[in-house]
Amino acid sequence: MTILTGGSRVQQALVLAVAMAAVVGAALGFEHIGGYIPCALCLEQRPPYYIGVPVMVAAAIAAAVKAPDIIVRALFLACGGLMLYGAGLGVYHSGVEWGWWPGPEDCSGAAGLTTDASSLLSDLNAIKPPACNEAALRVLGLSFAGWNVVASVILAVGCLRGALSKGS
């Protein structure tokens, strides 16, 4: 069963929740295991997933307990909106990386600073956070932001499909 071919709403919501958790989990893995420090725009693209996972779990529970159809549809629609918002953030960030438009002037992350207070001042001068206009890695021509657009659009389609499907 895939989110694009159907299944019950419970299944659709659970698949979407797991997929969203996998996407944001991959981002966290690249950060904490791979050492890729996220820029400010990278960090802004995560909240739709942080919010979307529990919304889809709520949709699965609502569908499982046979809540009114409008509630289940609203949860799917809300999550679809979150994913479209996330796709928009990814498009914006990708455009900044490609130089199509300027990014925010304060676009630098605070990640990577030490938690050791004795070396904090020296680290402030030594550690340069990543700039939003520089892609840390490109895979098949897409940066992390570009892949977020792809993932967000696919997840949005799955959410909107769940909102439009018949209750079950």
C-alpha cells in the first residue's frame, strides 16, 4: 500500500506520519551524525514535519475510532497545508542557493557553537555558521532544500488524497 494508491484512511495517515518522521529524521541524522550544520533557512523547514507527524497520528486515531468524517478530512487538509508551506520554504531556500533571489540578511545558523562557557567567546570568533546561499551537499543536482521540496510535494499529495478519499 502506498499513499498514492490508496488504502484505508488509518493506513494512509500512519504511512504519512512515518514518512514525515523519516524525512525530518534524515535531516537530523545528516546534522548530528553526518556533521552538516543547518543554516537558519534549513531549520525553518523542519517545523511542518514536527507538527505534521502528530497531526497525522491524530488523523489515524480519528479514523480508527470512526470520528466524524469532517474531523478526519480537516486533519488531512491541515497536514497537506503544512506540507505545501514546507515546499514553499524549500523553493525559497533553493532559490537563495541558486542565486535567483536574495536570502534574509541575517541568514546564518547558531549551530556548531560550543556549550563550554570557558571557550564560548573564542568560538564566537572562530566558528562561522553556514550561509543560506551555500548548499552543503548536492545529490543528483538537488540540495537538502531541493529534496525537501520533492518530499513535501509528495507528502502534500498524500495528505490531500487522504482528505478527498471516502471514509474508512
